[in-house]
Amino acid sequence: MKGLIVCAGKGSRLRPFTLSRPKTMIPVANKAILFYEIEKLANEGIRDIGIVIHPSQEAMIYEEAGDGEKFGVTLTYLYQNEPKGIADAVAVAEGFIQGSDFVLMLGDNLVKEPLGPLMDQMITAEACILLTKVANPQQFGVAEINGDEIVRLVEKPMYPKSNLVIVGVYAFKSGIFDQIRNLTASARGELEITDAIQRLIARNSKVAFVTTNQNVSDVGNTERWLEANIWMMDDVCQGGNVISSESTLINCILHEPVIIGPGCRLENCTIGPYVSIMSGTHLDDCIIDHSILLRDITISGTGKSIISSSILGDKVCISGSGEAFAKGRFILGDLSQFSWTES
């Protein structure tokens, strides 16, 4: 079985952060979303993985992921030149799949559920979809089921017949490519993978499902990014903190969980809970909670003003003199600067 990760989306709802990095390279708990997906496939023994990207993304993704050797896999880069939908992205991988069964993952999804149960279903099914129960299925693609099979997929129905929605992890036999070839564009101008699956159902092919009650996140906007960071930090930190030995902390209070990457220096700070800091960051005299800090950030002199529920891009600089606010939220892209002076 092979793996396929679709990463060619623009990530427009995550701007300004996706102006300088592909969406799939957004870090959650200090690790790129893509890396979690590669590792999840590798954990199931899948060693041959295709990554569908836009050509403009190749340099940055290859710099970080390489040919897959550090994950114990082989990565093949495939190109979707225009964003024409998930089914179109799958179509460009047909030559790579070469008739194998494969697991498809969307490049902005984080899923705690192991992939093994989906793969097991492929003994008798043409496709298998990961589902989860939600309170608001009207906002998702909904699966209507009968026994152990899906009988219909409906996108954002006004009156859903099920509270089971599509997560964004699939397993397919190579016959899915026959259905994709016969698709026409949807109302939003894309080739939809759900339409291809519906064609399988119409042919009386078995489309199985696995239901998860574990954490799942579509990291599609800043709110979901922060939410994903919280549950992933719980998973990574296991009730403690993860601090690089290459970082220095002086007179700091940490409220776990906190993750601090290499090359950071923190002095006279109160950090956490749920703060992840990547690398090269210098913090002095500040309070931060429930936030994501990327690389080479400088924050100084913010005193008792609490930085909360914030996302700070690479090389952001925040400085202050005296208390400017009780609690403030910052969503600042790379190279942003924010400062104030006590009057």
C-alpha cells in the first residue's frame, strides 16, 4: 500500500502566515503538519509516499522534508499546477500509485486515530473513509450509512440525516481513478473527491467507514490552528514541558504544557499554559499564554500585559515600556513589529 498527501492548496484563510510558507508546513506543537502525516503513514509500514504540491512550494518543502530518508520513507513529489480540487490532485498521482491500494491524507488535517483500521477495511471494500461525530453536521460533508457501508455523501446539507462527517483521511483501491476521469467540475469549479466516491456507491461498490472519537483538526484558519496546538501539545508533552537543552531560561515561571525549541533565551518571563516556541527566540520580562511563536522572535518589556491566544510569525518584534493592556491578542505575520511607550 502507498501513501498520498495532498498539499497544493493556497491556504488563503491562514494568511499572512501562508504568504511565506505552504499551509502544510504550518507548525503545530513545533512540528510541521506534513511531518505528522508522514510519520503516521510510516507507523503503518507505508514507505512509498507521494506528496502533491504546487511547483512554487517545492523548494521549501524539500528543504525541510528532503527525500524522506529522515522519516524512513521515500518521498515522491508530484505537481498540481492549478488548484482544481482534491480529486484533481489525486488524478496527478495515478502514475505514482501504479495500481496499488493507497491511503489519502489532506495536507492541512491532523488526526490522532491510527490508520490501521482503514487499511484493514480494504480487504473487502473499494474505499474507506474516516468519519467523526459532530454537533453541527450542516457545516461539513455528511455520510449517510447503512450497516457497515456508506450509502450517500452530502455536502453541507440543510437537514442532515447523520451526524457523521468526513474527516479528510481515505483509503482507496486504484479503481477510484476510473471514477475521477469521468467527473465534471462542481458548482465551485473543482473536481470533488466526494463525487468520485459517490460514483463508486452508485456502482454498488462497497464504501466502508471507520468512526473516530479521537482528536481531529482541519487546520484551516487561525482559530483551528490554536485549537490543534492545544490538543497536540497535550499529546506531545504528556502533562509536562518539553524544553530544548540548547535553550536558556533565567528566573522564569512555566505553566505546563510548554514547548521551547533550540537557541531560545527567556529571562524574567511567565510562560504557559499551552505555549509553543520554535527556535532562536529571545523573551524578556513578558507574560504569554495559549500562543504559538515561530522562529527568531523578540519580545521585551511588556511587563504585566498578558499576550494571549496569539500567533507570532518569524522575526516578529514586540516591545513596550510599561503596561499597555491587561490581556492582548496578536496575529502577526513574519517581520511584523509592535511597540508602545508609556506616556
